[in-house]
Amino acid sequence: MIHLTASNFEIEARDSDLPVVVMFYAVWCGKCAMMKPVVEQMEKKYAGRIKFCETEIGESEDLAGKYGADIVPTFVMFKGREIESIMQGVLEKNVFEERVRELL
């Protein structure tokens, strides 16, 4: 996953030619640790078709606030510079993948 901060968020997430899934997480978050392997599986499965990124809320508080990541993990999905959907919390793998597929 591409690590995003305020300095590269626009170019990597908003300006991407591919749909983008951004996982907002916290280093102390157990639920985030549970979701990371699921996200990594989806990243491998959809390589070249969907870009997967991560943003640590402690180092990018402004981004977390801007995108409503008040619960971690929060997943913000972009398509064509627009927010396609936002999901929060632990998600079942099949539910997460269904939402990811909707970006295609």
C-alpha cells in the first residue's frame, strides 16, 4: 500500500487515473490490524485496476478530519476525483470486496 500524507495525498489519491481505496488507520488500533491483511489481499487481487493506500491519522490529522475518519479504520473510496463511498470499522471480507468491486 502506498503511504499517504498531506504532501502526496492529492497526487496519489485524488488525481489517480485508477480508482483508489484509502485506509485511514491508527498504529494503536487493533481493528485496523485485523483489516490490514484483508486490504492487502484485495490489493494483490486488483493490482493494476485499483490503487490501495493508507494514511495514519496521528501523522495526518487534517486529512483524517477532512475525510471524516473519526472512527478507525475508515475506508474512503475515490473514483474520478470524487468520493464514491466511505466505510468505517471492521468489515467482513466479502462485504469489503463487494464494495471494492463497485469501483470497477
